[in-house]
Amino acid sequence: MQNVTDRTRNPFGMRPDCQSYVPGYGDANADFHVVGDHPGVHGGVETGVPFTGEPWSAAFLSALSDAGLIAEFDPDGASAAGETPIRSERSFFSYLHMCATAGTPSEDDYADMERFFDAELRAIAAHVLLPVGARATDHVLRQYTARAWKTDVDMEALHAEEILGSGWLVVPIRDPAEWSDGDAGRLVESLRELRSTDFRRESDLGRFIAGSDPYLVR
């Protein structure tokens, strides 16, 4: 399925009931969907763009650029040329909880925002989910993989590892604020290797339906 929109900021018009929020950003036809926690943890409160404006933003976005997920970026969220601050290569960025709140959102707050996140995730329909940090990784593993995760996630062990999900591939990313030597390189190497394979894993079932158009499923 191809989404017909060229909007990069909030392409589906999500409007949560909060005064300030950081909506999804990127290519609505993304192959890769980078999932963060909330603006207070992963940035964008001032810029309106996920994963920007933080001390670690340059290192994080540089790793994604080196891996081929984004073409160019301004980690502060503002382009000197007045253009988009992140030019993605079929990548999308969003949060579990897009509202900017004082402190950590409550469990009820996360539950209330789940409808926005899930609707956008399914509308984007990326092939690969990249949850960033423990909270996002725990949520994605429990909701979008077939495996039963009953223990706390170990981000040091899961970082840049490929996990088969229910219709998605999942590649968890350790919180960039906690990166140590080797974490960036490990992520770049993993994503480059993934992009060199048939990560879409689609089959053309068009031969079973009328017409000559392909019908790709995964």
C-alpha cells in the first residue's frame, strides 16, 4: 500500500488533547519506523521534531545517516536553508506518547495515547520497527511480536539485534543518552546488513486475483 501524501510533519493529522505535542515526522511510506518514548525523554519539545534538540541528537542521527535511513539532518531541528530538518530515506519517527508533559506520563496517560500511536504505526506500515529505549522497546516487543516477553528488557543485550515480529522486523536501539563506545557502530553495522537483505520479505499474490497489478503481502 502506498500512502498518497507528501506531508512530513504529522502526515495523518493526529490531534491529541494536550497543549503541546511532538507529532510523527518523516516519510509516510517508510520502510523504517523509529519509535521513541515521549518528548521529555527523547526531545523535540522546542523543535517539534522527534529526536532533535538533545545533547545526543547529533550522534544518534549521524548513526542513522551512516546506516542509510536518513539523507541529511540538523540535530537542532532547524534547517539553515529553511527546509525540513530531517530528510529521510523512507524512515518515519514518532513517540509512544507525543504530548509534552511535566515529568513522566502516568500509565493512564500512556494508555490514553496508545490509540494515536497504534493508528499511525499501522497507517505507516513500515517493514522494520526500531524502538528506542527500554519503554518503547518493551511496548513494541509485547504488542507487535509473537513472543511472550515476561521479563524486563535488557537493552544492552538487545541493542541492534534483529527480532522477528508479527508482520514486522524489530531492531531495538539502546537509549542514545546511555550509549557507550561501540553502540553507534554496532547499530550502523546491523542496519547496513539488514538493508542489504530482503528485509521486506514480501510475496506477490497478484496471480491469484483479477488484473495484472501486483498484490504484495508480508
